[in-house]
Amino acid sequence: MLTRRENLLETIRGGNPDRFVKQFEPFALQWATPQDVRFPAPEYGKGIARNCWGVYFSWPEGTPGPVSSLDSEHRLIKDIYHWQDYLKMPETEFPESEWKWIMERADKVDRNEYFVTAAIWPGLFENCLHMMGMEEFVINMYEEPEIIHAILDLMTEYEVRMARQICNHIHPDAVFRLDDWGGQSSTFLSVEMFHEFIFERTKKIYDTYRENGVEIIVHHSDSYAETLVPEMLNMGIDIWQGAFNTNDLPRLVREYKGRLTVMGGINSGIVDSPDWTREKVAAEVEKIIRWTDSRYFIPNLTFGGDESTYRGVYEAADAEIEKMGKEYFAEIK
């Protein structure tokens, strides 16, 4: 029987996996950097918190993650023409004492079994949304592109600097980076706009991780984004996590076998709800596995992480994937 790590590599390389990769099982996610410690996320259902950029977040009950506060009091960039008054690059150099426990946590991971995985959030597109809101951001891309390019350059430089720091301290085997590029039925940007503002900068970030020893790049976008798959390949992404079933998943799995692996399909919006049941989870898991019909697909909740909004849903999906996997792999032998 292959280890979790070996099975993942066989899956993404188009080799001979002996079972489905169960969601995030090969990835030992490391959320903490010194910035995460200095600026902790808001508690679920409680209060408001500020991140290292100065963006305010809350985490309302029943939502899958923190949301930015964009009212007039809390919006970060209040005047796009004076953005430099509001936006400063966060610190990227920290005393070694602040890295100590983060390094110790990573050192405890069995790297024969798991990939030590640096989890990075938010990405460039989402960060801009948090700072100014979707409508204002998109309008400014058309009306003030030079300013948006300058803002994105600042964010990119920060991510590149942090990538080097992360790699120097915890030597991750993989990176799991979150940046949503679409909704349920379309991307937020055309391919042309994506190339103009996002593509090269994201590639630069992922190239930095590669140059510093990272083996696997996992990108989260719980969305429709199949029109950006060629761009994902050219950025160096190995796994697209969060892919909605509004994408043509069977075609993507078949066409990009061994080059880009699709991870997701089990729509969290359907199964991760207050009235969830094991039967509902089982039905969705079976449906997506039968539909994609490939051992090179990674069935997973579209949620961006190894958890769920409602307790028990993630674990139920794990159990159903294992159950279906035994049946599926027995059939293809």
C-alpha cells in the first residue's frame, strides 16, 4: 500500500495510484507565519479582526470563512487616487524567535507520509477585493489601470519576499495558496484581463516557491475556471483545488492527466449546510466519482481547507470517498 505522499504523486503524475486521494490527507497544512500570529483571524461568529495589510474581517456564523468589512469606516482604500496613504507593505523580516514554534511544528511532520504545506491567503485578486470591494476594483482596472498595476506590484513583491522567508524557515514540500478567480458559472475576469493583471504576477510568486525547493503547487479557486486551465499550467500549478462541478470535470481530468490535477467537485454549497446528512454527502460523493470516472481525480469538498463549515461534513466526505474508492478501484482492476 502506498503512503499518502506516494499515492498523491502517482495520482498527479498519471501513474498508478492504489486508491483515491482523500481530500487533503497528504497535506500537513501549516497556516502559521509570524504575521498570522501577530494578526490572528477573527473567531467564528465573534467580533472583528484586522490583518497585516490593515483589512478588517469578521466571520459570520454559517459562512465558510472570514469576510472583509467594506463599510465606509472599515474599508481600507477609501480614495484610489491616494492609495499610498492607506496601503503599506507589511513587514517581511522577523526575529528568529517568532519563527521558532512554527519551525518546530513543521519539524514534527513525517515527510515520508505527508507534504509539509505552507497555506497562503489571500492571493492577489482576493486581496484587492478585500481592500476596495469587487465593484470598485473592477471599475478601477478599466479606469485607473496604472494604479491597480502599482497596487498589484506591491502585493506581489510582498508575497515573493514572504515566500523566501517561508521556504528558508519551514522548507515546505508544497504550497496551498487561495485566490478565487470565478463564481459558479464564469470567471470574474476575461482571459485577456487575467493576463494583463494577474497571470505574470502569480507566475512570479509560484516560480519563487519552485526556486526555493517547493515540489507541489496547489491553487484554490472554488469556482468555474476551466477557461483559465491553460494559464494554470503555465503558472506551474499542479493541482486546482475547489473546482466546481459547473466545470467539465471529466474532460479536464482526461485531457490534463499528469499535467494538472483537478481536486474538488463535491459542492460545499450543497452538502455543507445546517441540515446536512450522511446520506446527502454519500449521494454527492458517489455522483461526482461516477461522473469524473478517473483515478486521477481527487474528490474533495470545494471548501478551501481540510475542514467544513458544519462539524462532521468533512469527516463524512472522507468516509464516503474511502468507501466509494474501494468499490471503484476494485472495478478497474
